[in-house]
Amino acid sequence: MDILLISANRERTPYPVFPLGLSYLAGPLAERGHRLKVLDLCFADDPESAVSTALDEFTPNAVVLSIRNIDNVTFPRSRSYLPGVKKIVDICRGRVPVIAGGSGFSIMPAEILAYLDADYGVVGEGEEILPELLTCISDGLTPESLPGVLVREKTGFLPARLIQSIRPAERGLFPLERYYREGGMANLQTKRGCPFSCIYCTYPLLEGRAIRVRPIGDIITEIRSLVEGFGISYIYFVDDIFNYPPEFAEELCQAMISEKLQINWTAFINPAFITPSLLQTMIAAGCDAVEFGSESGSASMLRNLGKSFTVDDLRNSSRLCREAGADFAHYILFGGPGESEATIDETFALMDELEPTAVIAMTGIRIFPGTPLHASALADGTLAAETSLLEPVFYISPPIRETLCQMVTERALARKTWVAPGLEINMSDAMLEALRHFPVRGPLWKLMKRLGRSRVRPMSAPAVENAG
């Protein structure tokens, strides 16, 4: 079959993200004999015209539509991507079957399939099940017995199955060079699954709780192909947590050192599983910056958010980074259950103490179905049972619902290293666009420090009456 692979993601803030999920499908589909064409809409000036042209010129037998995210998860300046995705499906309807999938789709598959009015949907990892679905479509068979497959206007679907062998991504059909040029790094995954219990997180729902690691040799080969085949010199490891299990991280870094790979990289790490030895090994393997999903500097909020570490872990891990000379950023989520002005002040005080390279702060926490936060929102009346979550809905602790954004704005503006995308503090689309013209590799929070930050203040205090 002739298959048109469409990456629907058009978000380029803070930087364009290579469609890794869709690239994982290219290899298995090609091996089954399918002829593939990729349409990446991230850089398309007119996405609808691009889709129409691709359908006319390629005349595919099926369209595989990857939905990475359904919105920008940023309050109060939230925006949904689904209307734009629906326009793509509308163009294809009646001409070719559309199969929707991707991490964004898999969060609310039945609701999104109905909204889009697409023909089929694939929940979770599609490397094994998508080729089976295409065989069913080609042979005129009913695919409802396939795990994780939804069919238009049919209710229910069988649970998705997780693959046990994660193969390298196939990037050859995609505009990797442009993503690298404008985004400053290439992305790579070493494992899937998350055993932790953060109350807002969808990783365990999408990838399962059991960690499935890739063979070290396969990862090294993929890194080498990026370096030698595409000229990549900076990688972002997209694992939910790079340094867990710590033995695996140690083994991978030792292999990178032994192979003398000319690469620098960044990853999210858990502050409870970093030691001086592991950090030094990471640095020797090319790591020059780390990110912590800290979410709060308040001990009570860390417990409320289901975090697996303590305030002391944040102190210790930050100290190790400072002593080792590694840049580090803390990501903060304000507004979770139990948040108050006192816990907000605790977070600002701890960040002042830790002196990270940057603090990236979000106000409000996007509510997704199936998470403990969803249950909390229903229990405390933040969310009504009949509320659709297709549109962005954010949890903000009821006592500070009307004042959260103002409190964070006032405090963040007084600090040079704080970035609050939803409030446009030290970050704006114009600033990001300017930064992309500098030939510097790595995460943008590092670039902003190196280039000298221009203070960006919000034009007015953002309203919070639509907090959900």
C-alpha cells in the first residue's frame, strides 16, 4: 500500500520538536513493503494546501496522522491544536481512510476520534499493531479485534499492548536537518515506561509502569548514525527520567565514553537518583546540562504532587551540579492540590537558595483523564463529571484560583533567572525567534543565559476566571 504519514504538530515554541513517534513507525511499515511518503506540517506555510497537494500527487491508500499533543498545556495562554487537526481529516474524508494515533491521541482516543471523525485510531505504541491494521484495511477485514484499535462509529476497543523490543527510529524520510538547525538538538529515546506516581502525569498511562530499556549497543549505533550521518552534535534524551534505573544510565554513559562519541546532550533527571559518580560519568559522556522536574520547593506540595523525592534531594542534586560546573534548570508547576501563598513562597525561597541556571515555571496543571489529579479535581469540585477535557482544563488550588497568576508574576519578575511561558515573563515568541538565529546548540534556557537575557514583561496581569 501507499501510505502518507502526516505529522500534525505545528507548535514551534519553545522550539520545533522532531516527530520521533512517527519516525518509529516508518521502519516497520517499510519492512512490510509499504511505500511511504512523509508530510511534516510543522514548517508548512499553508497546511491544508500541503495536505491537498500530497493527496493529489501521491494518491495514498491510507493516511496515518500522528497527533503529538492536543494543546500547549500552558495557562493562561492555552491553545488547542485539535481544530487544525480536524481540518486535515476533513480534507482527507471521502478520498482516503485516515488512521489517527500518537501520544496526544492516545490520552483520550475515543473522544478525539469522534471529534475528528477519522476512520480509525491506534492507541499507544503502533510499531506492531499499525501494520496489522493496514493489512485488515487492504483485505477488507474488520479490525475491531486488534488490541488498541478504534473504528469510526464503533463503541469500545480492546486494551492496547506494549511492545517489548524498541527499535531505532527511522529518520531518513523526515526533515531532520531543519529541526536541528532551528531547534538546536536532535531527540533520542533510550527506554519507555515510568514506575513513578506523579498525580498529573500521563507517561504511565501511555507507556506503562514497567521500564523497558533498549539494548545499549542499539542506542550507541543510533547516536553514531546521528553524528556521522546527519552531522548532529547535540542530543536531547526524551526519556521521562534519564537516570532511572541508575545502573542503566551508568552503563550507557560508560559506553558513550568508550566509543568516544563527539556529542553533547541534555536530559531530565530525578534528583533522588543522582550521585557524584554518576554525574561525573554523565559529564564525561558529553552531558553539559540537566533538567529537574522538581515541580515545587515545598515539602508538602512534593507529597501532594506524588513526587518521589524530597526538598533535601533537590538541594543535594543542585549542589552536585554547581560543584561539577553543569548548567541545570528546575521546572515548577504552581497551583496543584494544597497550593497556597505560603507554599509558593517556599518554592521561590528554595530556588533562590539553589541558584539554578534557570527556573521554568508553569501556572496551573493541565488535567488529563485517568490521572489522580483528575480524580482530585472531581472530588473538590474543580471539575464537573460532564466537563469535556478535549479543550484545555487546568487545575488550580481553589483558595488561590483568582490570585495565582498575579502572585507568580510579581515574584518571578523580581528574579533574573525565572521564565514563565504562560505569563510571558522572560520569554516571548519574538525572543524565541531571535534566539533561533544564533548557531548555539542545546536547550533554550541555556542560550538565554549565554546570550544575555532581555527582560520581557507581561503587557497586563492575565485573567484567571477560565481556570476550569
